[in-house]
Amino acid sequence: MDFSVFKQFQVTEGSRVQFRAEFFNLTNTPSFLGPNTNIDVAAGGRVTASANTPRQVQFALKYTF
């Protein structure tokens, strides 16, 4: 689930500043890959990786004139 928040501020008559906050994978829910199929090693049958990226947050400031 991704989420964004935007807010614009009027600086002068012809210019604006926009603040933006974006959240990717907001709930930080993991999606695991399949278990290790090689049973001849110590990690046999273990799930050792996830298929998605962890939560990321991004902030931006944009000036329009």
C-alpha cells in the first residue's frame, strides 16, 4: 500500500511551494519467497529472503514560479 500527502503554499501571486511526503509499502508487510529447496545444506527448507522492498519514505519540496 502506497500513500502520499501534498500541501501547497502560495508565496507570491505567481509562485507556489509544494511540500510532498510519499510512503511506499506503508504497512511494511513482508512477502516472502519460497523455502530453500536444497536439503543438503544447513539452510535447507528455510525461508531466507523476501520478494518486496521494506518501507520507504520520500520527502520533496517543489518551487513553482
